[in-house]
Amino acid sequence: MFLLPFALTWVGYGLAPAVLAVFAYRIFNLWLPLGPAAAALYALRRRPPSAKDLVSDAEVGGDDRDALPLEDAGGAHDVHG
């Protein structure tokens, strides 16, 4: 994290431009996405959950007689018989 400016100086950049480049990189990499993320979080918290979100389709403790049978995916058979 703190060694990136020194790594850039090692490959030929000056220390001041390397520190400025790393600072700009940190701004674009971390702080720029925070605006849209905060707006999305605000929008998601304002939306009340619907009844569809609260009801699950899973059957706990039920039988699987109404489930569809699994199909053979590409003819994977037991070679040992």
C-alpha cells in the first residue's frame, strides 16, 4: 500500500510524480465508486420488502415426489458396471 510510490521510483519515475499518481489512483479506485454505492444503498433501504420477497418456495421436511427427475448430462455412465 505504501510501497507503490517507491516501486514506481524504482522503475524510473520521480518520487513526487509517483506519489501524485498513487494518490490519483486511490481517489479513482476507492472514493469515486462511493457516490453511486451510497445512492444505491439509499434506494434499497427505501424500498419496502414485498410479500414475494418474504415467502420462500422451499418445502421444509417435504417429500420430493413432485420434483422433476434428473436427466443424464451427456451420457455419464458408470464404466465399472
